[in-house]
Amino acid sequence: MATYDFNKFNAFLENLAEKVHDLGADTLKVMLTNTAPVATNSVKGDLTEIAAGDGYTAGGTQATIASSAQTGGVYKLVLDDVVFTATDDSIGPFKYAVLYNDTPSSPADPLIGWYEYPNNITLLEGETFTVDFDGTDGVLTLT
């Protein structure tokens, strides 16, 4: 299975310092887009999400927090994989899976990071796509 780098948004660091995120308790979501994110994007509204329907819900899918813990001065966030399934018709195309926090109201829907896949992806009816979060090393670590 191919692995992809997780790219963080610059504002994520400031948002951590200013207590915007509670990564152990907030609702984190994965949304799909075909428009390239850039590190200077800061909130979900800065991006163009793919159209809702046919198995894709506006705003994306919630990522379940498997663990959020610190050991020996290293914090690690581990998320369960997120699966998208096309129903009735196709989903996409998309090339980016974006992780954001759906809980805060100010700023609303702050961005955390994204994965870029090598090609545009379109799911045909019945096909699935898995955002494969690293269950060992986590989606992110802070030292």
C-alpha cells in the first residue's frame, strides 16, 4: 500500500497555541476536494469541497479518535481510517483529503492538514476509498 505525506496548514500551529483545538475530544472530519490546498489556508471555507451526494455528505465524514496521548514528551494523535463509499452514482473526482476540526466556532472549521494523492480519483457506484491513517505513528505527533 502506498503511503502519503500529511501536510499541515500553517494556522494549525497557531490554533494549537491559542487553545482552538482539543484534539482528544473535538469532532474531526475528513472532507474531499479537487482543488489543491495551500499551507496558508486556515479554515474549511478557504477550500472548495466536492459536491455532496451519492454517498458523500457535505462537510465530509467524521474521523473517530482512536487515541490522543502523550508519552515521554511526545504527543500522538491516532485516528481510525475513514471510508467513503459511492452509492447510486459516482463520487468525485477528488485528489485531496483534508482533515479539519468541526467543533470550534471561532475560527469556524479550522484546518489541520491534508493528504495529496498522485491522481484524480473518481469512485464509481459501489466502490470505496479509504483514508488510511497510520495506526502506529498516528496522523500527527508533537514534540
